[in-house]
Amino acid sequence: MADKRLNRKDKWNVVYGVLAFLVPVLLMGMIWAVHGITYDGKLTLLVYDARAQFAPFLASLRYVFEKGSQSFFDWSVSLGGNYLALYAYYLASPVNWITVLFPLTKIADAFYLLVLLKVGLCGLSFYGFLICGIGKGENRRPACVFFACCYALMSYNIMYDICIMWLDGVILLPILLLGIDRLFEGAKGGIFFGALFLLFLSNFYISYIVGAFAFLYLIAMLIRRWNTDGKKVCIRATVRFFINTAMALAMSMPLLLPTLKCVLLGNDIQGDGMTASKLAYSFSMMDLFAQFLPQRFSGVANDALPMVFCGTIVGILTIVYFMQKHPLREKISLGFLILCIFAGFCFQGIDFVWHGFQYPDCYPYRYAFLLPAVMLMCAYKAYSRLNITKPNQQLIVCLVAGYTVAELFMNGSVLVGKIHDEYGYSTREAYERYIDTYEQLLEPIRQQQSFGRVDFERNLYTSNGPILFGVNGTTSFVTTYNHKVNVFLRQLGALDFSIITSAQGFTPVMDAVFAVQYRVTGDDLTDWYIKQNQETRGGNPNLYLNPYAMTLGYLIPNRTDTVESCLSGTVFENQDILLNCLGVEEEQIFWESEVTYREIVREADQTICRYVFKGERNREIYACLACDSETSGSQIQIVLDGERMAVVPVLESKRIFSLGTLESGGDHILEIIGPVDLEVQRILFAESDKEASLRAIQGLQHRQVALKVGDTCLVEGEFAAQTEEVLFTTIPYDDGLCIRIDGEIVQQNKQISETFAAVSVPPGRHTVTISYFPSGMKPGIMIAIAGACCVTVYYGFIGRKKQTE
């Protein structure tokens, strides 16, 4: 009889668990449908970084199988780099692999299904936490479903579902907390270990935030149970907490250690100066408390407020909880958690710690989902203390529940609508047309056998064109970027914008040096380049071939200093210096022009910055700009002698612009027209003749090494060195690169270059092969093996021994 009752109880738990999954999914789908976002519908979920980053990254999973043994390295990231780090940071969630079942034009539908699935799993995991954890033994399944829906549909999930990888932390948090609860009940920690191991594998970034909160939750449990359960129970639970944490970390090291080395050691994690100058944030407490009300939208920029709404009734019940007669230590423990999270909202130093000792660039308060989780714990405990037995009381509860569901729906609908107004969800037609257009445009590149990089002009859809389409590239927008590469390229006049890597702004000679064989752009390029497609209209892109693009390696003279230390001039001087470092000493390709007149005219609706400079007839002229404006989304026009040459966003103005060939000598007028608050921080002019540039390229052609992409390695080739020289490559330096000369492993020579791989070679004929295995992965595998042994002993041998006793 007892078994039948138990089975009936388990059956209802499953039924309500399914409801906890399906109700948020249905409500989320309805919220999107109000705005025309449906599966295979008119609008897609691709907006902001979902469009710029996550869709291309999800699409890149399909290319992993094509890369075979070299799948750890990707030529489309920062001129070539660590794909494993990108995978761990953005893609490691196991459910993301369903993307490979969708064609490239249907990535938006895959994204839609992934977000729905993860929202449903948020509800299911929190239901499990309530029914098996703090609500264990209570017959309150409908209430558990209700609070699970509040968790799944909180404002954080609505606003930050753009960053799909963070939802895995929201899913696994309740399971992790349940595992900690079980530690204090005498369990060895199987649930805790499993959840933490999956968390570490699912997302490198969010695992830090959730892991930090798990430690705080342990402290809260110790505060609560130290006197009630006894010191021995608490010490045993704490020891098991750290044992399981160590084992989970060890088992995850093959993924975590290489990624950690890439993010913390290979890159400048502060990127482009994201620092804080104040101890506290500038918003008022009233602004912060207003975030607990529905329909509060502040965007995702750095000045946005925490997204913490999860239902008005949840906030009310949280206050009620602290007014009820619950154990004092329990109140202190939950209050401690709330204060720790609130402290991050209020003080930048603590916020800095919450974000992994890195100030976020957009999407602030990425840990904000932790506060609704704690509030929902308080709310459930408060509700459990209410004596609701009379029909009229139950009716009130049903009405409040119905109102809250409607409130969550309206809150989500308003937030989605404001996201659409602010950033604009992509239409399916435009996205599929974009994919089809570029697929056709890139067809000549896919057919060629030789190596060549492709520079994609940044556009409406993505800054990760090479990653999206699986081609060798120079353009990428990833957190796991190589900071040294970006600095190097910017010193040569490439685009200086946030963490984006780009060769946009390169002159033809620099394109040749860095093997930029193709350019995808809507602009008309000079006769240096050969258009590969027919004329296009309506802003469609063109594909241009650079016939002078070279391979990945050069034999250059030995140096007494690094290439980087020489690049101390202007962007134009640095190009001549680089050529000199590569062995082209007799050519100067740029002559800087003096500005003879400056004028700034501020009108009612625009500012005109006018410059007069001298230029020679039949010379190519270049301008290097750096403009600034506080006006959001503002653009500048570049006008030379009355002819408009370019229109670009102000934020993307820090680079070299080609102004074409001057048909006459003498004075020329350049006008930069922009918003009223436009400031031109830097402007340089330089001219060059094509003959000098061609002679420089010919000099490099005699020094290039014919490196080609290998079947079992990154690149391979043969060359002959006349004297003791240096093989310099444009492959970004990485400890994971293994360079073999004549079959023998040689060390990369950082005395020559700190940014790109280079090795010293003796005179004679040689073969070279370069392969890649992520730095840190081998010790990570060894640590994981040791961790697996510990797991076997801890859960196998020790457990069996206790049973025998």
C-alpha cells in the first residue's frame, strides 16, 4: 500500500514537473508571438549580440567536423587562433549541438528553439529544487510550479536570452543548491558534483558566477545549521563541498585550463580600457528598487540597471518572510545572500569581483538572476507558512496566481517590444537573403586551393562574417580575441573599435603582407583590386581580389630587437618600418602631407571640420582619422574636394581611409561632417605612388615562403635560407603552436616578434610544418585523469566500504 502511494506521489511529481517545463515555454512563445516572433515566422530572435556573435558561433559548430585534427584552431578568429577557447566561452552547452541539424539559413530557428528549451529547463530545475529541497515532504506541487514559472520568466531571462550561454547557469543553479542542501543531510555530493561538473563544461564564464554564489550559499547554510545540526554535520558537509568542487574542477580542466590561459594570459582582459573610476554607482536607491516592479526596461548598455523582476507577489512574500516567525538563523542566512548580491549592485569593487575581476562591456549585472532565486526561496517559505484552508482564501490565491501569470506575460511582452524598438529584431527574409547573397559571393573562395584571408566589412548583421561562413578571415568580434594582434594591426592603421579584430583600414601593401586575398565590401575599391562579381545595387556587397596577396611566411634578417618595439611612429610611418623589418629596406611608400589650414564650423544640427592639405598629382591619398561623439548611432561623412568619399559610424572612424588618386596637385580640402558634438581627435594625411608600393611588394615576394594548409597540420612548406635568417609568419603567436624545422621541434623566437610566430633557421634547404594543440590541454588531461581516479575512489571504494561496515 505504501509503495502504491509512493508511486502515485512520484507520478504527480512528474506531471507537475512537465507543467513546470511547458508553462514557461508556452508563455515565452506567446510573448514572442505578440511581436511576430515565431518559429519560421516573419521576425527572428536575432538581435544585437545574438545576431552579431551567437548566431555565427552556433553556425561554426558545423565546421568543426570538417577541420578534423585541427578543430582546436580556427583561421577565422583574429587572423587565426584558439577555437577551443571560443567554444568554452560561448558554445559548450551540450544542447547547442542541435544547431548542426539546421542549414545555415535556419540558424535563427535553431536559436529560437534553444532559447525556448532553456527557458523550460529553468522552470523544471527550479521546480525540482523546491519539490526535492526546501519544499521536501510538503504537498505543494502547484505552488512549486507557480514559483518555477516566476523563475523561468524573470526579467533577466527575457532581457539576457540574447546571450544564450548564460541561461545554462540559470538552469543549473537550483540543482547546485539542491546538491548543497543534500550535503547537510549526509549525502556524499553526487547531485552537487554532477551539477558543478556540467556547469564547468557548459560555460566558462557563467560557471564562475554560479560557483561563487554556491560558496556563499555554503556559508549561508553554515550560519543556519551550525547550532541546529551540530558542528560535526557542518564540518563534514563543508569538507565534502570542497572535495566535490576539487573533483569537478579537475575533471573539467581539459576545457577550463586552455580557456583560462587564453583569456587571462593570451589576452588583455581589460581590453580597451574598461575601467571604473568610482567606488559606487551613480544611480539612486529608488531607481534600484524600481527594478522590482514590472515592465522596467533600461537596455543592455553599461549604464543599464539590474534586471531582477520576477513577479510583484514574490517581492511582497519576500518581505512577509522576514516578518514571519521563521528561525532567526535561517533569516540571517538568506539575508546574508541578498546583501552579498545587493552589494554588487551598489559598489563597483564588489561588482568587479562578481564579474570575474573584469568590468563587463554591456550587459551589466550578469549575476542579477541570483537575487530572484533567493527571493523565490523566501517567497516559497513565506507561502508555506500561510494557513490557506478556507475556500475564499484558496480563491484569493488562485486570483493572485492568475494575476501574476498575466503580469509576467505583460512584463515579458513589454520588454521584448522595447528590445525591438531599441535594437530591432532581424526579419527572416532579410537574414535569409543575407546568407544567400554571401554564400554566392564567397563561392570563388571556397573553390580555390591556396590559402588567403578574407576581410569582411562590418555590417548590419554581424562582425563575424568569416566565422559564420567558415572562411579564413581577419574580421572577428569575440571575447577570446588576441589583444596583441589587435594592437599590432591598429598601429598599422586598421580599425580601432572595441574588441573587434579587423583589417579594415589596411592599405593594399598591408593587405599583401598579411595575406588578405579578398575583401568583401559595399564600397568601390581602387584599381589595386579586381572585382569578382557583377555590379550590385541596393547596398549589396562586392567581392574584390587582391592579386598581390602573399603567403603566411617570410624569411627576414635577424634582428636585435622585436618588430613591435620598432612600431613607434604614426600609422603611415609604421607601415614603412614594418617593411624594413621584413627586409624591404630601400623603399618608402608613404609621404605624410602637412595640414595648412584647419576650421571647425558648428551649426545648429551638424559640425563641419575642414582641413586643407597639399598633395601631388597622380598620387594615392590616405587619411587616418579618430573621431568621437556622445550622440548615439551618429555617423560622419568624409568629403574630398566636394565629392563624398565615405559615410561611416563615428565609432568606426578610427582607421585609415583611402581617398583615391589625386587628379591634380596643389591644395585639397577634406571635410568631415558629423553631429553637433563631433570631435576630431586625430587626423593625418599621407600620399603614396603605386610604383613604390609595387616595388615593395616585389621585394617581399622574393622573401616569402610558400606555406600551404596541410592535411594533418595547420601549414607546411619548403624553403631555402641563404644565411642564418628568421622565418616570420603572420600566424598569431600562441604557446600551443608546434613548429618543426626538418622534423625537429624548434622554439618560437619572441626576441623577434611577440605577436606573430617566428623561428630562427640556419642556412640551407628546410621543410617546415606547424601544428596546433591548445596550451594547457595536456596538463588539463592529466589533471582530469587524476580527478577521475579520485571520483572513482570517493564514490566507489569509500561508499562500498561503508556499506560493508
